[in-house]
Amino acid sequence: MEMPTPNAAILARKAELLKRLQQVLPDDALISDEAETRAYECDALTAYKCPPMLAVLPRSTQEVSDVLRICLDMNVPVVPRGAGTSLAGGALPTADCVILGVARMNEVLETDYANRIIRVQTGRTNLSVSGAVEEEDFFYAPDPSSQLACAIAGNIAMNSGGAHCLKYGVTTNNLLGVTMVMMDGTVVEIGGAHLDAGGLDLLGVICGSEGQLGVVTEATLRILRKPEGARPVLIAFDSNEVAGACVSDIIKAGVLPVAIEFMDRPCIEACEAFAKAGYPMCEALLIIEVEGAEAEIAHQLGLIVEIAQQHNPVELREADDADEAARIWLGRKSAFGAMGQINDYMCLDGTIPVSALPQVLRRIEEMSAEFGLKVANVFHAGDGNMHPLILFDANKPGDLERCEAFGAEILKLCVEVGGCLTGEHGVGIEKRDLMLHQYEAADIEAQLRVKDVFDPKWLLNPAKVFPLSSTENRRTVCLAAE
Amino acid sequence: MGALPPDPQGYLEEDEMMTPQSEAELADIIAGANGPLCIEGGGTRGIEVPGERLSTGGLSGVTLYEPGALTLVVQAGTPVAEIEALLATENQRLAFEPVDFRSSLGTEGEPTIGGVVATNASGPRRIQGGAARDFLLGVRFVDGRGEVLRNGGRVMKNVTGYDLVKLMAGSHGTLGVLTEVALKVLPRSETEATLAVEEIDLAAGIACLSAALGSPFDVTGAAYDPDAQRAYVRLEGFEASVAYRAKALREQLGRYGAVTEVSGSGELWRGLRDLHDFAGLEGDIWRVSVKPTDAVELIPTLGATRCLCDWGGGLVWALMPEGVDLRQRMTVPGHATLIRSGAGTSVPRHHPEPASLAAISAGLRRQFDPRHILNAGLMG
């Protein structure tokens, strides 16, 4: 993956930059030692590494503002970082950048149950937001599988989803307001505790902008009362087509489960070997979860089972108690860990129309043979968000490149059938060069113009999201003017 | 024009309205425009900005409807009524309950989906399920340069590049003219029930709605009528489920007042959504967005002729004496939009933004509409 050549002029001014940052930050918030900056050399896309020039860990919005003002003045690129769990390389540094980590800003600023909101600093982890309101039986709905570690800042940057977003939506649907620092140090407040911010929907465009428009330091999030209960059902089929048809029929029947997870045979086998959840060996497995009071759960599961029976499942397993429910989820929840144990893997997250599912799975299988790399599929079937896991061996020369080429073909296929490159992980560097498969040059240009407004010098996370060739002029023009 | 009253706002006769029949034709018109354009869907919002009238009415029809994928793609000028009828055949609906302003504004015409999206017009269910912008999956539009642009797509989850889909929703035609929208639709509920809590004052009414919305019973409507001193709470879903939740909620809300079940729940919420009570009354109509519990402080300070609270108090509709600037009376954070006003009012329709945000908005408008010809001045 190509990254821009570090700017020698910037590197030459490292000492000056350090000195200016020392004037606005306490010593422990500034990391310049080469051994220590290495801790920030990558995120969860570990195939790519590059230590930053400096890393800063501010504790307040004011400190973030001071840092950005100085970096703007000195034309230094800034890469914002939440918890560094991006699977797309969203927080990958360049050698001439400052990593701005918000991890130390993790306070809960306000909880308001009457208005069903929580206001937090964005370094707070996703799960600990729910943790902060759990005693009142509330929760924060978006639940990316990295929720134990990932920060709200990163969730906002990538517009993160999760298994339960079929019912509750993704980050953008649960974000009511932000405090954001612009590249020039200006602090703006957008939205708040009211349901819709006035004016243009700036919140909507900031969420999912991958840290390219500003650094969000505080967020007002919607919290919800927990349902009385939830229960999954596991349904096994002897073909992907039938499982796909079953999902479609359930949705058409008016049942809206909170989650519909789909696993194919390679995935089931790997999970079974790893977690021993007792899954039936079959071609396709659905885990469907519904919520509500006992009577509602029973009613909805009744409908789902009735529909599933019409598709002749090879097995149908209902959970009679919490223990059985946990066993149904066990394999699915350990899917990524199971894959990691077998091999190195690359996790994609293209989204497709649900109707294209059988066709896409068939084609992926064919491509797997062509590329000579195994692939397992696990995904959120209700919303068509796929997670093909391509297995490869990082120590084998050429395997990573082959894996990336295979991944790119899968994502192009997703776009071809009417879907998109990424449903919840973001573009980062990983899918940057595929953007022109999804969008025309003019559509990309329109997005670049949005960044021009927020960050005219193109210093915030500049080498991400868009093909480097399409942003080159913007990235270099300001530096040349220096 | 001789027979028409003088019209400083640039009204033209019906036959002088431009109604392109294709996206390409629309793009040509915008690219070739040499003055401001007043963009119109069904004309039900009574928007009048200076300029030649340009209607999306010629861009009508369903491009794709896949009930099993909860996906609908339609051209922007498609009447909402047509869409709702189509969705009903599959027992589905637009879950954000688009508002129909005709009765409150005294306008005619057919609301179009493009107009709904451009104004992010969302009804009572917004409090639970989200606004129009939350259901919008993709857009095609023509920007102020006459360029056809696309963002988002037709799938439910999509974080590929910037979300200009949200930016277009609620941009009131000032960044571009929508030509096609993709929407997530949802199953229609099997049944609904509404509980009314009687003889309850404003403070208790809002507290009662907060309690209902903070319950595990998945409330999909929470309104308060200060005149009737009555709070309304709606439940939707499968019959058995609604019955169970109605019973549980009834017990829980009993401490606020006598709880009854309303007959004609559907009609009630349509009336609340479309402000039927404001129809034909004199005065300006304001739409105020605040933190729900702030409605308690807000309403007594307004001196309104009539108020209605939706979204648990977060949305306050106020009928004000003509020409009064409601914003001057607001003591709580939030924003207010002037929905209906007398001719020649000097009060801006949209809430003025703080300088830092106004600069961003103006910057975005410059990028998408450098000649400042699309609904110029409507938002700021």
C-alpha cells in the first residue's frame, strides 16, 4: 500500500515543533522518543506500520485546540487516533505526522435519563459508555465487535455499526451532538441534547469522515432502555441460497429481529474447532435474535420458526434458558479468534443487497479456488453487511499481496451487485484505491470539496479515504506554498 | 401577470414553471441558468424564494422496490401518496412518518418524496425510529454547477467515503436538486394502541412522556397537548405484544393521572403529525427543537396562542401572533424554524447559526452552489 513520501521540510523542523508543543502540553502528554512513538506505528490493520514523528495525548479540548493550531501553523499533518482498533488503517501514521490520541479523554460528562442522553469525552471506550448507564438499565446501542477496546472517537470517525444495528441503527443514528476542534483550533459545538441540529446536517457529514474534517473531543449520545429480555434461535440449512431466502421471508413477514447473523461452512468448521459450541455441520447457519418481554419473544420466535420450517432446515435449535442462548452465540462471537488461531486473515466488510447473497457467496467460492486462498464468511445478513475472512500466511512471500488482490476482487463484486466497499469499517488506506470503482471522479471531487471547507490545507489524516492520485494536488499545494 | 397581485417574491404563473422530464434535462437547466432558481417538489411547503420556479414533478416513478431487503429507490418527484400505496401492498411503510403540511399551511399540491427528504420532514415516530435522514440510503442530485452527483447507495450499511446523503437531507434544495433517493423502509405494524393520561399539567406531562420513553416498552409516539392537558403515548407491533406493553405501561403511568386507551389511534397521530389543530388559525407557525425536558421551561415563556409537544417534548409546535420573533423569547438551547408566516415578514425562516457554524455552512454552499442560485437565501 503506497503512502505519500514523508516531507523532508517537516521532518527537519521536528525539534522546533516539539518545542512549541511543549509550551502547550505537559511533558507526559508528548511522546517524541523513537522507541515510544513505535507504540503508535499501526492500528488493527497490522500489515502496515510506520512510526509517527511525534505523538500527543491531550487531556482537554483546549489542549487539542492548541496542538492543532501549532500543527496548522507549521504545516504538519495530524492523524487523529481513538483506541487504534481500525481494521482499515484509519489511524496509520506517516513518518512526518503527529499522532493525536484522545485516549486520555475518557470522562463521562453528563448522564440524563429523562432525556435519554449521555455526554462523554470521546476517548471513552464503546462498552464503557453502556457500562456507565447500566445501573439504570440503559445502554448505548451501536456495538462493534471491538467494543471492549474501541473508542467513541473512532466510532464517530468510522460511523461504526455492530451486530444489533438492524434494529438500532449505526453510530450516526445515535449521535446527537459533538464538540469538535477544527484544524485551525476553532472549537465548534454541533447539535446537542435536542433531537435535530439546526441548519445543514453537519453532524451527518462529520460522522464517518474518518478524522479528516476535525477532531471530535466530546459527544452527546442517545441511550436506550434495555429491553426486558432477548433470545436467539439457531437455524441450520444445507445451502446458502435457502438460508438467504429464509432471511428475506422473515423480513417480508414483518418480523424485525435485532440481529440476523449468517455463517457459512468454512466459518462454522473453524468456530466449532475453536470454541466447541456444538454447532451442527451444515452449509449455512443463521443465528437470529429477538427482544422484548417473554410473550413478545415467544411470539416473534414462533413466527420465525414457522417461516424457517417452510425452508426445510437441517436443524433448528431454540434456547430454553440463558445458558443455551450463550451457547448459540458462543461460536459466532469467537469467529474472529478462531480464524486468528488457524491463520493470518484479512477481514473485509463490503455490503450487498440481501437478494444478491447466494450469487455473491458462489462467486467468492470460485475466486477462492482461483486465488488459492481459503475464505470463510460470517456476516450481518439482515442488512447485507458481509465479513469475508480471507486466510493467508504472512510469512509466505507473496501471500499478503495475493490476499489483497483477492479482497479487492470481492469488494468490486460487492459494488457490481449494487452494494458498497465498506459497511462499517471505513475506507482508511485499505480500500482507498478502490474508491473509483464505487464512485465517478465527479462524486469523489464533491467529497474532496467538503474537506476543502473544513480543512483547506489538507492536514487532517490526509492520505486516507481517497485515492492518492485524486488528492495529490490538494495535499501538496499548501506545503509547496510554504 | 396583470391579473395577479403584485408579487415581490418572484411568483410566476403555473405555466411558467420549468418541469424537466429527466435528470439530464434538469442538469442542463441548472448549468444554463443565469439567475436564481426556486426549487419545488409538490409545492406544499409554501416556499417562495426569488427566482424562476423549477419543479421536480417531472421526475417521478419507482426505480426499484425490494420488500425482502427493505429497500426502495424512487425518483425525487414521486408523490408520497403513491409510495405509501405501493408499500402498503407489501405491508410496509416509511417509518419516519413524513409530515403533510397542507392543512396547517393551507397549501395545495401533492407532497413529493424529494420534498420530504430535502426538508427532513419527520413525524412522531422520529423519537423512536429516527428521522427521514436516518432512513435515507442514497441520493442522486444535480448541484449548482449543473453536475450530476451520487452519494451513498441502496444498501443499509455504507461508510464508503463521506456521508453526503445526510448532508443533502434537510438542505432544503440549497446544495443541489435531488433527482433520486434510496430509502430503507420498514414493516408496517400489525396493530397500534395509544394511551392518554388525562388532566396532567405541562411539567407532569413531559415527565410522564420521559417515563414512558425510558421504559422498556418501545414507545413509538410521545406527545403532549397543553390545551387539552393530555399526554399521549403510542405502542405499535404485534397484537399480543402491544396488549402486553399497554397493560404494563398503564400501570406504570397511573401515578401521573387517569390513563385511558384512545380509540382511533391512527387518526390521532396523523392529526398530531400534520398539525390539524392549527389549520385555519391566524398567526405564525413555529417549529422549535429543544432538549425534551426543556419544553417545560420553554412553553410558558413563549406567549403562544396554541402549542403542541411531540417527541417527548423535544419538538414544540407553536402558533404565535404574527410577526413576533419567537427566538427572542427562547431561554433554553435549541433552534426554531418559522414554518408559516405572514407576507413580508423580516424574521428569517431558519435559525441563525453561530458564526463558526455559519462559516462552514456558507463554505459548503459555495462548493456545491458557487453561483448561489439554488433556493438562495432560504437557509442563510
